[in-house]
Amino acid sequence: MGSMAWGQESLDPLMVEPEKDFENIWVKKITEDEFQSVFVIWVKHNVKKHYHMEHTENIVVLEGKGLMLLGDKEITIKKGDHINVPKGTNHAVLKVYGKPLKVLSIQSPLFDGTDRVFVETEAEY
């Protein structure tokens, strides 16, 4: 059972699991309103380099460990880390170590996917 938050039912992101096996990425929307969208995202291998034209994304690592590109830096992320991705900032998951990376992704304002811009690179991650 979910917990009550802001007068509406929400799911505990720690308890959410993928509904089926997946090849690389699985996304589960937790909640949204006009100001934000909240997802639990699992990554087995990588996330292609991209940015959001109008969204700020806050990521909390719930499980796992990986290597992330954030702007021009490569950083190791692990359970408990919080990463702020300002709008217009290139970001990617380059590599996942061991079990899938599970993150809570909070995007503001409401995310409908139309402002995600993939960045072509010469090297494949």
C-alpha cells in the first residue's frame, strides 16, 4: 500500500519493481501534476547522452552504482546520491556496475518527453 502525501495516494519508490524483464531501461511513473513528474527508472547498461530544453531533473539513486556524464564531468553515482541536472545540461549514464541502477527522477515542470534532445557523439558508450 502506498503512503499519503499532499492529499493524494503515492507509491513508495523503494517498493516499486519492474513489471516484467527489460533489456536496458524500465520507467514507472509514480505521480505528476502541472509542476512536476516523478518516475522510478531502472537502467541495466546505459542512457544515451541527452539534455532537456525546459526541465530541471533531480535524481536520487535508490539502488546500484554507475558512471554518469553530467555536463563535461564523469562522476560515479551510488545508492543515496542526489544529482541535480539543470535544464540544458548534457547527461547520460555511461556504465552500470553489477545490478541495475534504480533511481528516483523528479522533473520540473510536468514532463511529457517532448523536450528531451539526444546528443549525437562519435563514441558509443
